[in-house]
Amino acid sequence: MLRDLLRGTGVALVTPFDKSGAVDFKALEQLIDFVIEGGVSYVVSLGTTGETPVLSREEKLEVLQCTFTAVSARVPVVIGAGGNNTAAVIKEIEAFPVEKAAAILSASPYYNKPSQEGIFQHYKAIAASTARPIILYNVPGRTGSNIAAATTVRLANEVDGIHGIKEASGNLAQCMQILRDVSPDFLVVSGDDNLAMAQVACGMGGVISVAANCFPKDFTRMIAFALENNFAEARSINNKLLEGYDLLFAENNPAGVKAFLAELGVIQNYLRLPLVPLSEGVHAQVRNYLKKIHGAPGIHA
């Protein structure tokens, strides 16, 4: 059951680049080892944190191949495949090695802002095109439209192949409505690192996280404690990470997490335009925060 397989902390992997702008596959392998050794339950390849809008189709396939090889079946892999052209999303899924994946995470259509019926039909068509489980991804801050709770419940109840949702609306009332109305077997995970502990308290089964790239051990322990209803321990860790969450998203995602990972020595701090690295002032705050919580920069178990 997907809800059991993907319980806990998933990490939305960044795509490392080198100075020339090429994908840095050695750094990607190092990142994958870092997060798995840190305790994450599964990895998500080609999510929006992976800068997928600026990756070519060939690069996406190479990133997936590198990811599956580096993971080496140690944890499940979820593949990201979404967009605002339904037919193009279906073709992309057909080109990907989805048979190796636990599920497909698909962000809702952006920019063209379909109606709720349009969103329903978009996901229905995607689900009909593949045998792999589909996880909806609701992130209104990026897409410009919200998957209403009623639409999520309708997709969960009426469309074979829709098995879960990553909810990043930031709307706790909407999240609670979904949790109330879907089957207990339906996977509901947080997409907001700073709300994840509270959302687990509401009944979510975990999170797909940006923070788990750079704080894998602390973040996975926090989610694990929350899932065990040990909120005293969970709050203690979450309070330590609150400033880190703010810095991760102070200017852009993944500029924040790449700055953290560069300071930790896991990857180099390069992004592709139109994204740019953190400003010098915010990067200095990242460096100071790491010194405060770890003593000095460096990879920590």
C-alpha cells in the first residue's frame, strides 16, 4: 500500500550543477547518499525543487538513471512529472522509466489556471495513461490555482490510479477537510516544511520536504517523533529548525537549499537562469545559522 510505503519523510532532491552549468552527477550521487544516510524514507527525483523547468528531456532521463543507480533500491523513488499541457505530461511519463518508481508526483497545471473540472479531467487523463500510482501535488503559490478539497476527494474516490496528494496550499482547514473525507488508505503528505509537524498532528502520513536535503537527520527524526505522537520531542527539533525554514525560502527555492548544501560541502552553489544564488547577506545568515546549530560547516551525521 502506497500510504505505508511512503510514510515518513520524502525529500525533493535538488539537481546539482557544476561551474559550466552542466548537471553534476557526482554531486547528485553524494547528495543521495547524504539524505539516505540521514534517514529519509524515500526520494523524489525531478520535483520542482530539482529545477525541472530548465532541464532538457535528455537531462531529465540522465538524472533519473543516476538517481536509480545511486539509490540502488535502498529507499523508494518517486518521479516528478507535471505541467500545464496534459498531452505533453502523458508523453513525458511514457518516456520515463516509471516501472522502477514507487509513484509519480504530478504538480497541478500552472499559469493557464484551469477550472476545478479542468483539473479533475487533467489528472483523470494522466492516471489513465499509466499503471503507476499518481500523487497529486497542490502548490498554489507556484501554479496560481488551488486544487479544492472537494476536487481532491472526487479524484481519490472516482479515479483509479490516484493514490495520494502532496498538499502545499498552507491551508490547514483545507488539509483537514481532505483528511476527513478521503479513504484511510489515501496518502496525504505535507508539502510545507514549516507546517509539517502540525499537519502530521492533523493526520497526515509525512512530508515531501525541501529541508530534508540539508537537515536530513534532524528533519526525519522530527517527523518520526510526530508520527509516534511524541510531540514534545518533535517540537524541540522543529523549534531548532524554524529559522532554517525561513532561510530556505527567503529568496527562492532551491537557491536557499543549494546555499545550505554548498556550505555543508555536498554540492556546489550553482543554479540555472532565471534562478540565481542567494544574495550575499542572506547567504551569510545561512552560514551563521549552520555554525549556530552545528558548531562549524561540514557534513554532520
